Amino acid sequence: MPADMNDYFKKKKSSNNSNNNNNRGGGNNFENPLGNMGKGAPWLLIIAAIGFAMFVLKPFTIINSGEIGIKVNTGKFESEPLHAGLHFYIPVLQKIIPVNTRIRLITYSNISTGELGDSYRGFEGGLRRNPAITVLDKRGLTVNIDIAVQYRLKAESAPDTIEKWGSSWEEKIINSKVREVVRDVVGQYTAEQLPEMRNQIAAAIELKVKESVDALPSQPVILTSVELRTINLPIKIKDQIERVQIAKQDVTIAEQQKEKAKQEAQRAAEVARGEADRNRIEAQGEADKIRIEAEEQAKANILIAKSLTPELLQLEQIKTQGKFNEALRVNKDAQIFLTPGGAVPNIWVDAKGKQEQRLMGAQ
């Protein structure tokens, strides 16, 4: 080593030794900044450091109602979900993933509408819209099916579901199953049969989608409803169905008119029949009345004839003669003629100079 370098290190060493001696000799000018803050100062600093770390690292999260939390320990999902509330974790080593378990809606439609949803914490919202499901009917014609599916993630098995299916579990479970079932069910019918068999098709789709989803291990998703909204047919098929429907309506109208005319004819016949029955009953009643009166009169005549005796006739003749005598006192011009062999006479009364005559009969 050169001589000048040796001299430099010797001087440096001697200056360091002198400084150390000064410090041990009481010449130290360093002052502890915490000395004036008292004995509680270290604890305050520790609390402040912990608060700063809590603010920066944020080792906690809040799970809201309608959500569950999935805790991840060094990359491994815990099987027990975290329910609503405050939960702590160790930053870097752990994290908590909030997952929405509310009822969700996925639609398959070509009608453009705004995509709705809560978009909570940047995750997907409660509504997803996919294009309408294109299906080939039994003859190979293209048909578009609009469907709405309501579902929710099963909270108890959510950690296993996310671990197995990932964050795109909706596409892998709901979307794939719905499209598969719709193509399978609708493909069994022709396009013309779809409007007529709508209710049966809707029921079959809902049943098979639920069976397909429920058959998955641990039943990761709970289906609420599967609603068939619209069946969009090709334009030619629509026109053909409309023509058939118009023809059916014309036939129906003609049948209704025919039935109406038939009912009116039956009603008129009933009215005429009722009128004839009424007239017949009235005539029969009148005839029965006359017959009964005649029979009663005949009976009365028989009884009268039986009751007439010579003595009774003489008595009636005497009574009649008395009445004639009274009449002669009033009108002396009256002329009396007796019926030969009879007890009842005919009387002609002259009045006003015999210019007017009246025939009076009395019994």
C-alpha cells in the first residue's frame, strides 16, 4: 500500500478514538426526543403505528346482507362461508371474497334494453342479458326463443362452487344448461306447432332445466323460475299461421251464425207450439165449460120435470092469474091470451090508444 494511504488511515483512526473518548467523558450533546413526552409515549407511538397499518393494509371487511364471504388462506378456499358482519383476516396471507347470493335474473332476448343490476363493489349486477336462443325445429327451420331464468347461488356450498366453477359459474351452469334444454325440447316440434303447444313446451323446459341443475353435485344453484316469454317464428311461418287462423275464424263465425239461426228457429217453433197449445187449452176449456153447463142444465131440467105435479101447476096458475088481475087494474086496455092447455099465458098490453104494443112474457 502506498505511504500516503497509510498516513490517511492512521489519521482517520486517531480521530475516531478521540471522538469516542469525548463521548465517554461526558461531552455528549445528543438528546432523546422521547424524553420530554413521558413514559406513555412509546405506547402512543405503537397505537399510532397500528392504526396507520390498519388504515393502509385494511385487514378486515364487512359482509352485507344478501352476501356471503369466502376466506382464502394462502390460495386455499375455506369451505365454511362467512355470513353478514365484520370479519378480520391477515393481509398478504389471507383475503375475503364477497359473493352475491341474492336472487338473480338472466334473460335471453334480442330486444335491446339497458343492463340493470346493483353492480355492488364492482361485481356483476343482479341482471344479465344474453341473445335469444336460436333453435332448429323438427324440419330444420330457425326459431328464436326468449326466456327469463331466476336463480340464486346456494350460500352453504358457495365456497365449493366458486372454487370448482370459478367466477364465471353463471355461464358454465345456468347458460349452458338452459341453452341445451331449450334446443332439446323445441327441436321435437315443428314451427307451426310451437304456438299451439306453448304451455306444454314452457312446462317441459322449466322441468328439465331444474332437473339438470339440481343433478349437479352439492346443488350449487337454486332455480326460482324458468319463464318462456316469446317464440319468434320465421316470417313465412307467421304469415301461414295467420292465414290458417283467419280461415279458422271464418269457419267459427259461420258455425256461430248457423247455430244462432238454428236457435232462433227453435225458439220460433217453441213460441208457435206454445201458442197452439194455449189456443187448444182455451178451446178445450170453453168446450168443457159448455158441456158442463149443458149437463147441469139437463140435470136441472130433469129435476124440474120430476117436481112438476098437477097440483103444483094449478097453484102456479092461480098465482099467475092473480098477477093478471093486478095488471088489469093498472091498464084496462090489456089483452090476455091463455096458451091452450098451459098455465103460463102471453100478455099484450095496449098503451096510449093502442098505438104501441109490447109483448111481455112472464113465467
